[in-house]
Amino acid sequence: MFGNLIPWKSSRGGEFGIRDRDRIPAMQLRDEFDALWERFLDESRQLSTRVDFDDNEKEFVLRAELPGYDPDELDVKVSGNVLTVRAEHKEEKKEGGGSYRRHDSFYESFTLPQGVLTDKTDASYRSGVLEVHLPKSEECQAKRIAIKAV
């Protein structure tokens, strides 16, 4: 009597096959919802902050895309061999009878390689991109090794 109300059971008492799944509206709705959720998660991952860490001969350079922040809302600290970048933006507006609130934040810590001159670290923020320059010590800089033809 209630067997036809259970979507994963067929009226013959067995499990539904893949072809039967397409005929059940609830299963189609579930599949469409799952696909929509996956697209949403993929897009939200693309909207997350992009951070690049480059290594050149004389320094390491960290670039973080942090659009929408003012320079005074950014905090960059080096403690030991850990670089910490924080950004926080709070905005509250009251117009007429309503109000608007927005809160954005970013927090990330990076373990620095050995040989970084932390006392000479320099940071700048321009057009929504934070750049942190971490100079290397002499011992840490790459040295070219001459190759001898034998």
C-alpha cells in the first residue's frame, strides 16, 4: 500500500535502477539541488582571497589580494619565523528607518623559511593588493655553481 510512496523502492519490491531515478520528480529535484550546491561552492572558492608567495634571488615576496580594505585596517606582524596577516573591515550605516552592517575579515599565518631578515621586512598596499617583501640573508641567497666540462 505505501510501497509506491518510497522513492528508492520500486513497486516490484526491488531497488530502482539509474533509469528509474530520472522518472521520479523528487530525485530529479535532489540531483538539480546537488548540482546547484556544487556550483555555489566552486564559485565561493574562487571568491576567496588569493595569496601568492614568490621566491627570487634576494627576497621572498608575499602578495595577497585584499580588495575593499583601507591600509589602516591591515595588520602585518612577524614573530619568530611566523608571518601573520590580518585584515578587518567593519561598516555600519543608518539611513532613514533602517541600518546596514558589513563585516569582512581575513587572517592567515605563514611559516617563513630560515634566513629571512625579519627586521628589514617591508609591506605596501596598493589597489587592493598587499605586498610584503622579506629579504634573504647572505647565507640563504642562492649561489651559482660553476659547471666544469670534463
